[in-house]
Amino acid sequence: MQALSLGVLLVVSLMSGSAAAQGSLMPGNGARRIELGPDEAGVPVAVAVSPGLSTVLLFDSELAQGAVELDTQTGFSIVDVGRMTLRVVPSTKAVPGEKFRVAVRFRDGAAPSGAAFLLTVHPARADSLVEVYRSPRTVESYQQEAREARAETQRCQEENLRLLSEHSTPGGLVGLLAVGGVDVNGVLGQIVSKTISVDPKSALQPFAVQSYRAKDRVALDVVLKDLRGEQSWTASGATLRGPSGIELKVLRVWQDSSIAPGDMGRVVIEAEASVESVRGSFSLKLWEAEGARTVTIGNVRFP
């Protein structure tokens, strides 16, 4: 177990250092609701999909038999058509940024007679459920959407308060104590370089990985090397997915500088997590803003 001062310095650098890349505050997309107008059958609706993750389109009308047209099925490991559903799971052959057009026709022939979707591959995030309404939506559907909107608004307000609090407090250990980042148990750390697993398709290979846990935060300090390709690489986002697909809320992705071919570089990821939520092994996925190169590290454990 690493010295307390090392972990404190790591968290301080996350709080006060300038970020070369910033992770999203939410761990992926949940349910979406789409209403189709009578003249919108040919206008494709953008839907995010990701390799290995399931996306389900749920319709309020029955689909016609054999009425689902997909550009190609070679980029998908699962394409399952039900009476009122379409489930797709992109395969590892799907390249981030790649787009697939899918069209469906409805059984009753009423307007709109069909719908079109543009499935866009993301390195790590997907719309898990897309509810497609062809008929007027029910009151219950609007009420559910209103509840989710209120919850999202409250989350954003709490996040803004946290950010304002961090910017108005001093740096160093005093700042950590002021924002409740540490308690009397301090920061725990461990080296996990020898126990992790690495995806051979990753754009970079890990040279050293250390994990940390504080009061309600975890962090990964990753040193990467052996860049594939001729262009420099900069992380723009990250996911930390644990047992049963549970995803931690990534707060920051910090990188000291872009990683050029032949060089090593350091990336630090911070996520919100309780002690109970970080039990078991996690998978870290990093991606760049422009391009399809990703880094996947598995079997990551926290103290």
C-alpha cells in the first residue's frame, strides 16, 4: 500500500491541475423517447451504439414481417427483431464514428408507415433504450419523462455547486478537507500493474497502473506507452464499468500532455464511488476526440 502523501498529491493534482482532457459527468445514455410525425418516415433519427453494448428500440406499434432493413450486418454481433422491438449489439469490428442506416416498416400501414435511424458507433457509450412513439404518447409517458428531467436538473445543480465549491476553496490538503474529499482514513493506494488485463487491440499499452480510493472518490493513475499509428494521442473521455455492467460516474480525465509515437504519457481518471460500489474488478476504456483509437484495460481493482 502506497504512502498517504502520494495519494494526496494525486488527488490534489486532479483538483488544481489544468486538464488536457475532460470526461463526461454522466456514465452513458439511458432511455430516450422519440415521437414520429406523419411525414417523418424518411428522416433518420440519430442513435448511439457501442461495441458489446445492447441498444433496444421499443416501438408502440407492431413491425411488419421482414420489414427491417440494415445497411450491413457484418458490423453487428446481434440483430434481433421482435414483434415491437429491435435489438442491436455492434461487434468489435465496428469502428467508432462509423454509421449504419436502419429502416423499419409498421404492420398496419398507417402514417407514418415506417421509421429510419442512423446508428452511430461510439467507443464506449450507447443509447440503451429508445422508445419510439408513432401514436400520441400516454400521460404516464410524459410524467415519467418529467420525473427524469427533474432528476437530471437536480443532478446538474448539485454538480454546479460542487464545482463552485472546489473553485472557491484553497488548494492542497486544506482544499481536500474543505470539500470533503478525504476523511480520517485518508487516501488508500495500490499498484495493480501486474494483475490487469489488456486488450491487444488497444492503441496504447499500460506501463504502470495504480489505483486509489478516498472517502467517496476513486482514481486511476495510468502510464501508457507503445502508441500505434503516426498521430499523437490525447484522451478525451473515459468509462469505468464494473460487475454486472455497473458504470461509475467519471468526474475528470487529466492528461499531462499528448502522447507521441515512441513516448510514454500519463493519464489520471477520477470517478465518484462509494466503498460498496467499487467492489470487484472494473474495466477502463479511454478514447480520443478525433479518431477511432481506444485503450481498454480490464481487471482493475481498487483498495
